[in-house]
Amino acid sequence: MRSEVVMPQMGESVTEGTVTAWLKEIGDFVERDEPLFEITTDKVDAEVPSPLAGVLVERLAKVGDTVEINTVVAVLDTEAKAGEVSAASHEAASAPAKAASASSGAVSASSGGSATALASPAPTTTSAASSNGVPSREELRRTRSTPLVRRIAQEHGIADLSPIEGSGMSGRVTKADIMAFIESGAHQGTNGSTGPIASQPAQQTRQAPAAPPITLGDRDRYEPLGPQRAAIAEHMTRSRATSAHAHTIHEIDFSAVFKARKRMKAEFEERGVKLTYTAFMVKAVADALRAFPVVNASLDGDQLVYRGDINVGVAVALEASLIVPVVRNVDELSLLGVARSINDLAERARKKRLKPDEVRGGTFTLSNHGIFGAEFGVPIINQPQTAIISTGAIKKRVVVDQKTDAIMVRPTAIFCMSFDHRTIDGATADAFLAHIRTTLEGWE
């Protein structure tokens, strides 16, 4: 029996995914819950497990295709044997992804790997008219655009996306579409524009100056940014244009942490947990966030939102990008709990097994440049947070005791904090970092 596999919804706000790799060839037999293909969204990279056991007979989306959730991307034959289907007769890699139908047999590949619900009726992708409850193209443009597009629209005072000609599926407005619309100036008081949002003056984004032209050499080559790399580029550029970045740098003595880690390491390993220096840092950051609520906050227009939860994002470097899984409610966890969470999130991040909910909701971010030996790094704030810390390598350095003038060799690390000067003053930032330093240098 032929069963359709659809693009799963990887999180409440995620409406589409980009296929980044097929892990099975046409004719391959795939077990239930065995990874079938990889996707990336603006939130997470993930492997999508097969919802059923069977032979892969069709691939309806190419690598690089971005398709809406519930769109059919593959077909399995649950009764065929491996190798019975030839690639030549069934490969449809050049064809665009088909819209999911409401027919039975369409199966959702959930992130949890279970063969779950039949696909819900998919949105119509061809009709521009609206009738009998079927959304019109204009409705799709407004309701099916990505969070990124909606955020860009809000920042530029664009309340209605319908005047924009969408090049995405179902006429969806893509990031390229809305950026072209803005660059053309068409949003200035004309179709779809309401002008700047008066209630959010602090959130206005400055237009980036045009990049100078590039002179190509014979050995130069173009390579498009991957979806996640492009999202990071957009986020970082927007953050620089949004927050008034200021920085402060402190050196912290890790002698006490060294001793504590040496004393507790074996006990943690008996419990199956690797005790890293990052766990100490995250725990110290959480204690400081509790003492300085203004750092654990976000700026919404002209109002400061104090976050009730302390959720610390920990940057994890991947092969070609970066992802920031979030350790939630860190202030309620013991050091063991923090270490266990970091181990789990970092391991699954590298295996592309994170869930979308695990990379959002952060209220503060820690980035560890030191893992690559850097003295320190100057990080960019992860919006809509108001501060971020990067840590340098823990190295033996010569230090001078400020009381006795004694010259000593101590393991130290250099912390750099970038903070939004609109909401945090330098004195507060220094006091916050001093709190972290006191915690780490006095660890027992």
C-alpha cells in the first residue's frame, strides 16, 4: 500500500521547512522511526523519522526545497520489498513538491518518530479565490507567511502583506519578496504600509547601507547561504540595528572551580553526567540573573518586560552553523541538573535531534568562544534579549594579588558581556559580571 509522508510541523509557530538532505534512496527500505530526511527551519535542524516501515518509491521535494507543513514530500510502499522500485521510474526530484491532499494514507512524520495522525486537510495551493471556507491567496499571504517575514513587516510598519507579490508556495511572501518590496520603497505610505509603528519607536530597524560591488576573479565562485546560515545573518544584522551594543570585560579566576570540578567529577560520572566548566558558568549566570532582573528582560517598544523564568541559551557550534538550545528554569536546577541538561541538549544539537521548543524562549545567552582557544569574543545580543556573555579559554595566566602584590599563576578566563545600553547601564553590567566573578571565585 502506498502511503504519503508529509512535512511535519516542527513547533507551534513553524509553518514550513527546507529539505536539506535525503537519507534514503529510491528503492531503499526504511524502518519505522528510522531517519528518512533532514530539514531545517528558522528554529532548528532536525532529522525526520519515517512514520512507517516500507520502501521509498517517490521523493517529491528536492534538497533545497522549502515546503509548507503537511505538504507531501515522499511516498512509501509498505508492501514492497527493498529494491523492487527503480529510481528511474519513480524519482520525481525535478518536480515541485505536491500539495498534501486530504486523502487517507497521508502520514505525518512527527519529530517524535511515531507514526501518528493522518494528515489534516492541506491548504489549497492553486486557487486565488476564496470560497466555501477555502482561504484565498491573499489570506494565505497574510496567514501563512513565516514568523521572520511577519517580524520584518512589523519592523517596517507593514500591516498587510497582500499587496506584495509572493513567490513562495501558494503565493506566500518570502523574505526575499518583502525585502525587495521594502527596498523598492513601495511600503512608504502606499499599498500595505501603515508607516512607522508609533507605539514602538525603539524597535525601528535602520536600513543597512548597500554593500559595495564585488569584483570577481577567475578563481572566485558563488555559493548560496544555507537556510540556517541565512537566518543567522539576518538575525545578527537586525540585532546590531536594534540594540545599542555596549561591552564590558572581566577576568575571572577559576582556581576554586578547578578544585570543585576535580572533587565532584567522579561522582557526576557515576551518574552518567559529564561535568564541564560550562555547567559552572551557566549556574553562576543564573544566580546573577536572579540578583539583577533588569538583565533578564526584554524591551518591547518603550516598555521593559521583566522575564519571570530564567532560561539560559548555550551556543553550540555545528559543522557549518550555530544553534542555541535553551536550559530552562536554570535557577531551579542543581549543578547536577544543569550539567545533565547541557550534556543532553549539546549532544542532540550535534545529532540534529533538537525539538523547536528547545531552541526558543531563552532570556539570556552564554557563548563559549574559549572552546576553540580564543582569549575572548565580543558577542552580538540574541534578540529580544538585552544582554549576552561570551567566555574565553581557561588558561594559566600570571596575575597579581591586589592586596599583597604577590605574583601568582592562576587558571583564569576572560568574560565579555555585550548589553543593550538602552536598558542597562555600564555600572549595572559591571555589577552583574562582578556577581558572576564572586560566585565562581568563591565556589565551594
